[in-house]
Amino acid sequence: MRKNYFLVILLILGLVLKAESQHMPGVSMSNFAGTNALYHNPAFVADSRYSVYVNLVGTQFYTANNHVKYEAPYSFLSLITNTVSDEYRNERGALLFPRSYLREKLNGNFKYLNAGGDTRLPSVMFNMFKGKIGVGISTRLRYIINTSQVTEDLARLISKTTQLKELHNTVFENQSGKLHFNALGEIAFTVGGTVIDNEADYLKVGVTAKRLIGLYNAHAIIDNSSYDIQPDATYDNRRQYIHVNEINVRYGITHDEGFQNIKPTPAWLIGAAPPGGGWGLDIGAVYEYRPDINKYTYTEVGERKRDASKNKYLYRIAVSLTDIGRVHFKNPGYLMQQETHTVDKEFRYDSFQKLEGSEGLFNAINTSLDGGAPIAPNFKSVLPMAFQASGDYQVKPNVYVSALWVQNLISQNAFGMKAESYVAVTPRYEHKWYEISVPISLMNRYRSPAIGIAGRIGPLWLGTDHLTGLLNIGNPKAFNLYFGVSGGLFRRPPESQNKCWPPEDSWLRRIFTKR
């Protein structure tokens, strides 16, 4: 039962939704975001409100497509908490998810899918030299599925399977599409500092260098192929098989041992032992306009100091380029890749049962196609490079309105990962111990409007960019979720604006005043 339950969740996350949570505006725009802000712009590491910040763990899930939407009678919240009522389970308690819960959008256009998430592992950042320099060390795992340029008929086969009768006994020609699935480990070092501090004008810059560990890759590039779906007499026509009239495909996969044999030693992380490796880079700059800087400037023992505990800007503008780089998969001990040009083959149900891991799937495809030859196990997968820009305006103390724009910079034809283009406006109330924000966004390449909610209480943070999607209100097209545990030591203000003795509220001062 539990296996079927998780298969349904993976199906929904991988095929269904029109959503995106890759950038977490409800959390990352805060002045108390800590290391979560560094994924948007590495310059945020300098002049932080924390002297030391530690992220213990955090995670997020996101997915986006332009082909199907979710129309199940139960919400995502009940799905992920496994509280779906018995009405939608079989006699063994397994969750029912017929393909009728996926409504298609048929317009003849190419289809795409972006899905995945990341797990943010223990990370730390700290300030030095009174906040002028900041340093961060972060770790995370990322898993990203991208399909692009998929012809509509092929997308229907993937989402509805061979059981959809509309697809039977028709030859589908000129079919094509690209699929990339990557799982990466990442160790990142961030450094940033102040370059201009001229009263009202403040500028800081930052850079993040990333060591990338390619843990898993699966890809398929199909071009100019044709197929039809036929009833399978072996099962009294209760099942179907795919008859391949012609196929031109390059496909590859890594052995499961690639991520099973993780060894977090310096030699393994930097060397060529994993399936793949590479380097990445983020660069960014943040400008703050501080017209009332004197309100946050004090003199203490003859020295002029800034109140490190306060945000000083009226507005803030940040720009960055993130995920510049690629992962080179080249370890022949883990990689399998094949190129096939063949005709008149079959994909049958029996050939894809009881497969032993990724290698079993690769061998099943090879056996079914019975053609082609292995090619060099050597390929490079680009990172999801994006341009990111944000603005943040202080309406009054503790009340802010931010705007975030993320634009994917990777071509849909590229080999590798793509970011989600996205725009959001987020009002928020922030305090060092708690926070609430309401992101209002256009997700999914600016196609899907959404409203969400995010909050932080002490070390706990939780949010969604599509609240109605989470609660299944109005047959939603979107769903996402992020949460984590983190916290830090706040930077301290000067002890007193004008230090004097005795203090004004002391009993000694009151005695002398009376005299």
C-alpha cells in the first residue's frame, strides 16, 4: 500500500501541476532569511542582521507544465499528509488515482515539464569586520526533471498511457522531445563585502563558488520518430503495446550505485570518483538607499558606530546571475549511453516489469529496440542559469513590500537543466523572532497567477506560493511547499546612543535631582 501511495505522489509531482516554488519569495526576500537569501543573491551574505546563522535542514518541491492539470477530488494537503478518505482507496487501502484526474490542454503546441526540488543541508554564514565582510558555507541536494519540445501526441502518451482509447490504431508521425533528469550534490563557498558606504548610498557585492557532484543523470533525445498503439493479444486485448515504426533516439542513464556509493571525503568530493563533477558560480550586487542613516548612527566612546541590529534602507535593489556552469558526467564505471536509429520495433508490457534499478530500465529499452550501438559515456549537463532581480521597499518599520523577477537563460534545446521564469510581489511583516508574508505571483513562465502564505516562528519556517492549490480550491493548476529549521545569533546594537552615568532611571540620579 505504501509503495502505491508514494508512486501516486511522484506521478503528481512529475506530471501534473502548473506551479513553481524554486525561489521561495515568502522566505528568501526577508532580512532574516540567512543562507536562504544566498541562493537568490550571494551579496546578501554581507551586512546581515546575524553575526552567525545556521541552517539545519530545509526542503522544497516545485513542478510546472503546460499540458495537464490536477482535478482529483482530494486536496494536495490531504495527499502529502496521507489523510485522503477511504472513499478514494481500494479494499487494500491503496490510494486511487485514475488518469481522468488529469485534464489535458490540447492546442497542438510543444509541451514541457519542469519539476523537482532541493534539500538544504547544514549550512552556516557569519559576519566579520563589523559586517563589512560576510562568509557562507552551504550544502544541498538538488533533483531536477526537465522535458522540453515534446510533441503533443507523445505528451498524451506519457500522461495518459496506452490505455487512452483515443490514441489507439493511429500512426503518430514526426514525434520528438527531450528529457533530462539530474540529481546533484553541492558544496558552496560564498564571500561578500561592502564596496561603497557613502552615507545614503550603500553597495555590497558577493560571489558563490560551487563544487558540484553529479550523482545521477537520465536523458533521452527523440527526433523524427513515429509509432502506433495496438491491442496485445497476449492479454486478450486488455493491454496494449507500442509499435515503433521508426525511432531516432539518443539515451543514457547512470548506475544507481552512483548515488548509493556517496563518500563525503575531500578526495571523493573533488576527485573523479562520482558519476560526474563540475563547478558553478553565482555573482550578485545589492544597492541600498539610506536617506535616514543618521537615525542608525551613534557615537560611543568617541567612535562613530552604526546600529548593526537595524535595517537602514528605504529601498533595496538586488541583481544576480545564478547557476553559471555545468556538470561533466564522464566516469565510465557509472555511465551508459546509446544511440539508436531503427524501425519496426515494439515496447511491450512484459519487457518493463520487475526491473532491477536504472540499469534494468536501460537494458529493457535496448532489448526492445534491438538496434544501435553504445556511444562514449561522456556528456555535459548545463546548470539552470538565470537572471534574478529584486526590489524591497520599507513602508514603515517592520513592514516591507518586495518584488522578485527570475528569468531563465537556458535554451529549451540545451542539454541539461532549466530554471523557472517567475515574477512575484510579496508584502511582509518581519521581526527577528517571527514573520509573515503573502507572495502574489505569476508562475510557470508567467502563465499561472497564484497567492500564497509563508511564515516564520523562531527557528521554524513554512510556506507555499499557491495556497488554493494546497487546499484544492477551484480545481487548482498549481501546488508547491517549502519548510525548514534554521536560526542564528543576532548582531547587537550599541549599548547606548549617548552613554552617561548614572543612568536616567537610576535611584542615584533621582536623589540628586531632588536636591
